[in-house]
Amino acid sequence: MRAIGMILAGGNSRRIKELTKNRAVAALPIVGNFRSIDFALSSMTNSHVQNVAVFTQYNSRSLTEHLSSSKWWDFGRKQGGLTIFTPSITDDNNLWFRGTADAMYQNLSFLKKSHEPYVIIASGDGIYKIDYGKVLEYHIEKQADITVVVKEMEEGFRSERYGCVKMDNDNRIIDFEEKPIITSSNTVSCGIYILRRRHLIELIEKCAEEDRHDFVSDILVRYRDVKAIYGYKLDTYWSNIASLEDYYRTNMDFLKKEVRYFFMIDYPTIYTKVDDLPPAKINTGSNIRNSMIASGSIINGTVEDSLVFKKTFIGSNCYIKNSIILNDVYIADNSHLENCIVESHSTIRSDYYHKCEQGIDVVIEAGDRFIM
């Protein structure tokens, strides 16, 4: 692959509320076994991109731990591999990354020392599978300055939370609005970009000279009428974790057979850091309907239209419906949880009742385990 990869994973979203209090968006658990960043990393390795940099910043501890061994994504190699960049204090700079362009500028040596002619830039909070090689072929065919992967969303989608684009008949982007209040376009940017490495270095250095820091606002939007920017249409599943509702919906989408098969059965594979856990144990008397149970969990109650993540215990006579139970949660007997997300490491005491009547609630409960 004639490209290096750069994954932007340092951001935070207040729309995800309590779930990002102690973790980055890119480290959010997905479907029991995965993290958000796994999907971008897996697409990189499946596209034979051998040199990848991950830029972290906000609440980076859990993300750094997850990426501590690059072998899970086949980046444990002598040449290239996986590099993690975090903000650092130097004689010349004492600032955090002030934006995505600034993050690249503060680590511009990575780009300058690389030899591949192209760069793939991806967000760490997108849920998708894509062959970056096909996007690169499209980029070269169009003789584009920048190629943006876009997705046409269904009617009613709240596209104002994303970058919205308009294209002509040749798929050249003629308008790019970043999170507009009102938009007539339902075609959104997937946060995936391809451009020449030397061209990116020039644009990043120009941004720094003008004290500009954001890749989307200060490069894509600003140069949309100057550069040849084309859109590559993605026709498979894509979701972005931009809010609590997005997080809930994305996980629940995996209960649909076609989505589950696309990511977990169809080639190529999504890779992640593997924990040595026993298979899930479904005890006699339990009842599981249209749900996914991750490894290391023990189920004694009823679970319906829900996802139960790793190392979770659900006691007798419990009823879990339309909910997401994150890692290492203990739910004691006779508890009822409906339309909610239970944060990792929570302890739900017996006879607990929580049903969200509108929207989604995040449940966080602390307490001693095994006290009934």
C-alpha cells in the first residue's frame, strides 16, 4: 500500500455525557468485545497500510492501554508499525493539541520521515469497514487534491451534527459545511480523507503560519473552491459516535442480522485486543431473546433485545430489555433495567428498578459486590 495512515483519536464529545468522563470516544466499548478505534485500525491493516500513527489527547489512558500491544492489528513489525502520539511539553511548545491540524503539525516529523506518497486520515470514532486501496485508486483516477469518503444518509437523519457536503455530477465537492444548523443535504463526510503526503505537509505548515488549527474548517472548508476535492461514496454500513443516542443506536444495530454478519462473519475481519476469558455461561432458567452476550459473562435472568458486554453477572429473576450492559457489571437478583446503558464496573443491588420512559439513561451505581 502506497500510503501511511493517521487516526485522529484525541477528541471528546459532551453529547456522550457520562460515558466519556473517564475515557476517550475512540476507546468506547462496542458490541462487547471491540473498541471504537478497532474499526479504523482494522481497515488500515486489511488494506495493507503498514505504517499508522494514532493521535490521542483527551482521557487517553484507557485508549493507550488498549493499544499497548500492536500485534492484535498486525502492526508488530520491524519497519512501520503502530505509533502513538500524545501532547508533550518541549522547549518550543507547551500546548495541548489545539485541533486536528495542530496535532499533525506538532508531529510533522512523522510525515516528513515517511516515504509513502499518500496519506490516509481517519477518525477514531467511526464504525465501518472499507478498503482504503479502492479509495486511493479513485483518488488517483480523479486526479484529486483531496478525496473525502462520504455517505448518503436516509431521510430524517440528523446530518447537522456532521460535515455536510454537496457534489456535482462528477462527484466533485462544491460545498462543504461543518455541522450546520440547517442543511438541505443528507450526504455527510465519514471523516476519512486521502491526499498526497507532500501536499498535506504544505497545507499543515500553511495552517500553522496563519494560526489555524482544524483540518476540516481550516483546510477542507476553506479550500473547497480552490482545491479539487472529490467525494467517494460509501455504500456499506457506517456510523459515527457523535452522541449518546448514536452510541446506543450503533450498538443496537448489531442485533440486526445483516449488520452483525457484515462485521463478524463477512471477510475481512475486525480485529481487537483479546482477553483470556471463558465463554459466556447461560444458566438453567435464564431466557435470552435477540441479544448478544460477550465472553466471561454469567446470565441467570431474562435478557431481551439487549447487549451484555464482557465479565457481567446478571442474577436470578432479573429482566433486562432494550439495554446495553457494559463491561464488568454486577446485577443482583430481582432487578429490572429497561431502555438504559449501564456503565462499566457498576454494581446494581437487588430489587433495583430503572425504566427510561423517553430517550436513553446512563446508569452508574457503585457499591460492594455480593451484598444482596
